[in-house]
Amino acid sequence: MKPSALFVLILIATLAQAQQPTFRSGARTVAVYATVAQKDGRLITDLARDAFEIKDDGKPQPITVFSTEVQPISVVIMLDHSSSMRGNAGLVEKAAEAFIRNLGPADTARIGTFAERIVMQPESFTSDQGTLLRILRSGQPVIGPTPLWNALDLGVEALRGREGRKVVLVFSDGGDAPMNLSLNNRSIMDVMRDAQREDVMVYAIGLQSTVLLGANPRGGMGSMAGSMTSVRPDPGLARVAEDTGGGYFELNRSENLAASFAAVADELHHQYALGFEPTRLDDRMHKLEVRVTGKGLNVRARKEYFAAKPTASP
């Protein structure tokens, strides 16, 4: 290879590395990942740094980190395997398969299911899509209750200490119903607090389900009497997604699952990485507001962050 060509390759690699944000666990820079879209949902990916404004507790802050490059992600995929999902389990598996195939070579993932038990595999994060697809097809039983917040909080906990962009993608068709009478069940407030402390974005896909009301559970005459009614997924899913800067998709037809999973993958690869230096590190939650200039543009980003005090050196 000619020296001039070698120099160009080194220069390109150096510039690419320089464009990557330097977010690390315990660092003083607050990471803010922002999604910008027009009203019709079309993603906008070519804005400059000066199009954004970040306010920390109402006070504008200088943006010290800015990147439009695709950022590697660590993602936990949590799938509802409760009894109500029995008829849609195959479609959910295929939709999650499409999401996994859209992960980049630097992205890593684990897969979880929740019903009678919460199971997460493999033991550590992996970028091996073959391993992830085998786990997805392993046939975890579809039976039992819906420990939604327990499962989501476990997904957040699995991301503790990971560097870079951290995401939980959760799918469910029901409300939180762990049915275990435990005093240790997690709540939506627990999930929101823990996600903000760990800098985790939550993406949620909710599927409306149809149930039969008024049927005779013992069979016999009139056992099929009753009416079909539509039940919406837990409204807390949208709340958690909005608070953490993720996205929420609610469906009334299971046939649209694959498109929704694909939309999440596309959005994760077209976000802006922003950062600022907080003025106070006081072990408290602080309100965040991200604004963007441009007619008809909407921005989604986290609403809070936890200003952890620096740990003392040993």
C-alpha cells in the first residue's frame, strides 16, 4: 500500500473515532439521546449542534458533546409470555427476530421472557445474532400472569454498569399482574427511578387484546354467553417510555408487530447523541428539557437525570 493511501486510511479512522461521544459510567457528562421527527413520523437526521437546546432545571446548558454517528447499543429485549399471548407468540417471535437481524455488529443484546417466571438469556451480553436467534426460538412456555414491572426493572438492572447507550425494549399486551402476593414486587415508580439512575431508555410496544366477558367458566348451558371486549395494554408503558426518552407504539392488530419492531431498530440507529456538564453533582434527580429549532419538528429525549456524586478514589 502506498504511504499516501495509508495516511488517508489512518486519517479517516482517527476522524471517525473523534466523532464518537465519550460517555462512560460515573462520568460527569450527562448523556442525552434525542430523536427528532416531523409530525408524520419521518425521522430528521441532519440537524446541526446549534439546532438543539438543553435546559437543566430550567437553565440552558452548553452542549459539550454532539454526534450524529450511529452509536452502539446494549439492549435487553423483554417479551410478554403470559397466557393472553398464546395466540400471538409466533408473531412476536418473528417480529423480535427482525429486530435482532437489524442490530449492528457493535450492538449487544440479551433476551428475556416474563410470565410465571422471568427468564433472561444468555448470561452476558452478546453480539452473536445466531445465539440470540436460538434463544428466541427456544420455546419458553406461554402461560401464567404478567409481572410487567418486575420484568422491566430486571431488564434495567441487567444494564447496570454497561458503557454507552442502554435500552430496554419491552413488549406486552396486558397490565401489570404478577399474581405472586410478594411484598417485593416492583412498581412503575421503581422502574422510572431506576431507569433514570442507570441512563436507560425504555422502548415499549403494546398490543391491544380481546377477551370474552360474561362467559360461564364451568361450561354447560350459556358457557359461551358473553361479549368480546378490547383491553388496552398497561398505560404506564407509554409513561415510562416518554420519561426515559424512548418511544411507545400501541397496536390493535398483531399483524403490525414486525413493522413496529423494525421502526424501533431504525430509530435507535438515527438518534442524536448530546451531552452537557451538570453544574451540581448532589445525588438528586434533575429535570431535563430538550428543544429543537425547525418548523413542525418534534423531539423526544429523557425528562430527568440523576446527578450522582463522584465516588471517592481508593
